[in-house]
Amino acid sequence: MKPFFQKVPRLVVVLVLLALFGLVRSPLEDGLRTRLVEANLLTPPPAQGAFEQMGQSALMGTLGGLRSLVATFLTLEAFEHFSTKSWDDLRQSYQIITALEPRDETHWVSVIWHLGINATANMEVEGRLPAFERERRFKEYAFQAIDFAERGIEQIPESSAIRIQLAEIYREKLKDDCAVARVYGDTIGLPDAPGYVRRFHGYFMARCPGREKEAYAYLMALYQEGEQQRLPTLIKEIQNLEEKLGIPGPRRIPDADPDRPQKTPRRPPNLLPGDILVPFSVQDLRKIRG
Amino acid sequence: MNAETTVPKSSPRGAARPVPLFSPGRVATIASGTVTQLVRMKTFYFLLAFALVVVAVGNFNLPATPAKELSMIKKVSFGTMDLFAWLFAIVATALLLPRDQEDRTLYTILSKPVRRIEYLLGKLCGVLVVVGISLVIMYGICAVMIGARESLFVSAEIEAMTSSGRYSPEEIEEQVGLIRQQGLRPELGIAVGASFLKAAVVAGMTIFLSTFASSSLFTIIVSILLFLIGHAHTMASSFWLHSSDNSMIVQMLVKVVKILIPDFQLYSFSEGIVQGEAVVYALVGQMGLVTLGYLVVFLLLSLLVFVDKEF
């Protein structure tokens, strides 16, 4: 019994010291955690739903500090679902991936592209399903992609890539010009936003019923900025609006200058789309053979 | 003066030199002995496994853009590096004390004028040196793979964009910049440092456990369990609290766990760096101080258990 009594106080002392150290470090660590999260160096805990959806191994990996590894593994798994067109499984995988790494923009862009473009395109041509079901699933996937986009924007408000991908769904799949104009409008001024979003915002606003006047004023302001904005599409859109709004002749803009240098170099006449070369000369023949 | 305490004036071996309370030299000797001991255990062989993982991941033909592929290679490599570092820290530290006892080296060391704190600190430093060397080698392997893939992607992208003739030099530069952002950057060294800090706390905790554990197996299992709990408690506590409707008992339990077990999840800031976020050096410095605090406390607690342990 003696060694037992000798040992107990020592263990108690150890535990008390450990607890005291814990009490001291706990608020310090909480502060550090907050600042690390604010600096985007540390990811906050995954959302409630993510744990419930995870498989046992993914859960263990995540809890064991292998969050990045689990997310990468699930990304590969998601590609497998894309290859087999298992869209619901793909969505499930990305639910977890985006919960594990919400600050990784590429995950959000990928899932929006997969569901909004690939899955909907698949529903357009899927011959094994009746037309009604295809249409229903088409809309379902498009709206799921929009839902992902909204959550992604919530996580990374400064992301232009997510918004551009979202605009593509409204533009190509749902044909909702007003929504496209709104999304491009939200993208203007964000870091890494491409220059064309300002023009695209105007183009789609012009096609949004009821916003023609606003679009005309906006596009004219762009036109007034100078030569670099006077692209053929912008001129065409303004001219369409001039017709629609009945702008008097003297206030209308001139046609696009046909001699204006093109930004993209002219394709050689014997180069077909897909870079297929039609031999016009001996050099062309050599190029094809070599 | 008492006759019994009088030092004899002439001794055949001369007067014994006073033993300093703490000697960094003795700590260094024990640390270098520990490094030799671990190297002889062929511990560095696990680097081969790591190299295989990195080479395999680097040669995947992933269905992604070059930037995304590089990001994936980095995430897998650094994740594996982190895993190897903490696992190695646990296993190596857990083996040392029982091995010294088994080989009877411990008795020889402690019979010399070596303080127990010096012994423990020497052992810990030895493990940390080996973990540090391993991490540097792993980072070297990673850097070679990432650098090679990056230059391959950059040259392929430049070639493709130039040959298409549709892109301006600025657009090519922008595209190359996107790839380089996910490539080899000096900040990645800080991510390796974060893994080292985590491994150091794990080693400190394991050395504390091994001072009262009955076997290496017990130390390894308990250390891994504590590591997993320490990693998960922040994540899991919100989940438990939510599912138990913020029950008082769960709240108490969560608090006890939080106080007693180190928060290893904090060290996951390496993931943010790997993903390309900007490093905040002040925060990294503070994490270093927290780690130092953990090491000092674990070492003192180990000493408290180890100081009058009889072998």
C-alpha cells in the first residue's frame, strides 16, 4: 500500500499542474485560433452536416488532422463520379470537400462547373430518361450548382471565378439574362476580375426586359471611355438599344470601323478550326509530314 | 565544524570537481547519443516510403489544370510529411526510455553526475534533431518534385500559348503566374516549420507519458489517442454540443478535455500556407512561443514523475 500512497500525491500534483497550464494557455490559444482563422491560415471546423455525410475513414482522417489529404482523396473520387456520370454521388463528395476546404476556390468552381454545365448537358442528351424527368433533373442540377455558388461566395466573397462560373450557368443553361447581368455586375471591381465583365454586365443588362434605358446609359458610358472599349459587340449592342429606344439619328453612334485592328491575329485561310492545316504550298506539305 | 563533514586535505585522486547544476554539454552529449541510437534503428528508412508517395503523386495524370495539379501534389506531399513527422515523433520518443532501460544504458548514465532533467532534455533534443533532419530531407524530396513539375508545366503552357499565336505576352505571363503561385515558394518552408512545431509538442507529450508508462506499446497507443483527441476536440466539441443541446455534462467534459490535452489543430496553419495564403509571421512566432511553453511544461512534468523513479 505504501508505494500506492507515495504515488497518488505525485499524480495529483501532475494533473493539477497540467490543468493550471491548460487554464493559462486556453484563452491564449482561443485568441490565436481566431487570428489564424482571420488570416485564412486555419480553416474553421467543418459544418454540422459534413460530419454526418462523411464515411468512417474520411471522418477519422479529418479528425486526425489529415483534412487536406481527405479533401484531395475525395476530389479524385469526385472525378471518378464525373467519369461515370454519377451526378448525385459527385454532389455528395463535393459537399464534404467544400466543407473541409471552404477557402479553396477551385473546389467551388469545379462543383459549379460539374453540376451546372456537365450534369445539365448530360440531362439534355440522356436518352434513357423520359423527357419530363430529364427536364426536371436539368433544373435540379442547375439549381444545385447555384446553391453551391451562393455558399462559395459566402465563404470567399472576393472570388470572381465563382461568380463567372455562376454567370455561365445563368447564361448558357437557364437563359436568364437579368441574372447574368446581376452576377457580372457583382463581379466588377473584385480582385482578379477580368476586364470583360464590365462590358458583359452591360450586354446582358441590355437584354433584360425593363432595363434597356439603364443599359443604354451604362454602355454609352463605356463607349465614351475611349477606343479600347469600342469593341464590335459593344457597338452592336448600343445600336440595338438605339433602335429599341428610338434614339434620334444625330445622337446615334457611328458603325464599327472596319479598319480597326483586330486584337486576335487573323487565322491563315488554310488553317481550319481545330488547327487542321490544308496544304496550299510545298512548305505546308512539309509541315504536315514533319 | 563537524569532523564528519570535513573534507580530507589530501586525497589520492585529488578533490572532486563540483558538478554544475545544469550542463548544456551533458545535454548535447545525450542528444547526440540519442541521434546515433535512432539512426542505428534504421529510422530514416521511412523516407523511402515518403519518396515513393511523392513520386507516385507527382506522376499521376490528374484531370486538372496545371495549377490545380500542383496544388494537389503539394497538399498530398505536405499532408504525408506532417503525418510522418508526428508519427515518427511518437514512436521514436516512446521507444527511447524503455530501450535505455532494457539495454541498461539508463543505469550507466544515471550513475554518472548527470541530472535527470539533463537526461530527459537530451533525449527530447535528440528526437527533435532527428525529426528536424527528416523534415528537411522530406522537404527536399518534395521541393525537387514540385520544382520539376512546375518547370514542366510552365514550359508546356508557354509553348502551347505561344504556338497558338492568340495570346499576348501579358496573358502568357498571367497564366504562368497562376502556375507559379501554386509552385515552389519560400513560404513552404514555414509550413515545414509548422509540422516541426507540432511534432515537437507531440514528442514532449510522449516523453511525459513514457516516464510513467509500463511499456512502449502503451505509450505509443496512448500518445496516438491523445494526439487524435487533441486534433479533434475543437472540431468535435461543436458537434457534440449541438447534438446534445448544449448539455451541461458535455460542456464540462469538453472543457476538461480542452484543458488537459494540447490543441494540435492549431498547428494545421501549415495547410493554409500550402494552399497559398499569405504567412503572418507574428502569428507563426506566437505559435513558436506556445510550443516552447508546451515543451517546458511537459519536461517539468516528466521530471516530476522521473526525478525519484527507482530503476
